[in-house]
Amino acid sequence: MRVSHCLDDVIALFDGVFQKTFRTRLVRGGDEPLYLPADDDSPWHRVIFARGFYSSALHEISHWCIAGTARRQLEDYGYWYTPDGRDAEQQRAFEKVEVAPQALEMLFCEACGLPFHVSVDNLGEVDVDREAFATQVQERAERYRSEGLPCRARAFEQALCSFYQDGLNMSSAIAAGLECLSDLHEGTREPLLETQR
């Protein structure tokens, strides 16, 4: 298993699997993550992760892997985001929508040999039950393991495993992800190659 984790590697793996097939690229960003659909300034959809953090990249990829076709045409998938200082109701809503992507993030971390830490992402005065949320994320990850990952998530996990666990070179790991993506698309309604709008 590889022990070094270079952001250029995860960007190359993501772009190698999804740039042509889904017109999507992984991009280093500033203080806040963001998803931007293709527009007049860019022919690519962009998954922008925060401050060059590896964990932010995996987390934002997880959100992208869950978002459906219509949501991927909207900035930040059309979701709301309330920053730090959420009240109890807002925190419950946040955790509800974060369980699935953090479960995928956990599996991506495992695939590349990184520790995973849940994020409750709230520094306000509301008491947050981190352990309960971590249990929900773990249970969802187990469901993914038993029932299967979403198509794009499975392909990305395969690319990560091929590169980090199996020691394949970059082009072979990308090919493994693309092969998995192609196999998983058979019988699905989502096109493997997205066309220009």
C-alpha cells in the first residue's frame, strides 16, 4: 500500500475517471468548497475543495458522487448551507444530509489508507452528539458495503484502491476506475458520456 498522499494524485485519479465521462474536474479552491456546473467560463463542471486539504477533496467528491443529473446542473447542487452557529433544528437537518456523503468519504479514506473523522461542522453553542452521528455514518457505510456504492462512487473507490492498495501506476488505476464505471453503467439510465448542454 502506498503511504504518501499527494493531492496531485487524487486530482489525477478523479479527472482521469470523470473528466471525459462526466465533463467534471476536481479543483483546488480557497477557504470554502463549492460545486460549479459548466458555464460560459468553463466547459467543465468543477468540484472545488477547500484550502488544498486532502480530506476536503474526498468529502466534496462524496457529495458529487451522490448528486443526481439535475442537481449537478445547479451551483452547490441547489442545496442550502448554514455555517457555524446552527441551532439544534438546523444541526439535525445538516446531519441528516451529511450521513451519506460522510459514509462515502469514510470508504474513500479506507481505500487510500487515510484515517477518517466525522465532521459535525458546528462550533456554535448547540450540544452536538458526535458519537451518535459517527454511529449513523458508520452504519451507512456498512449499508454501502453490503448493498453497493452509487455508480460514480464505486468507480472512484476502485481507482483509489487500484492506486493506493494494489500499487498500480496512475494510468492503470484510472483504467480500472473507467472499466468499473463502464461495467456499472450497463443497464442504468444515466449516460456514461455526458454531452455538452
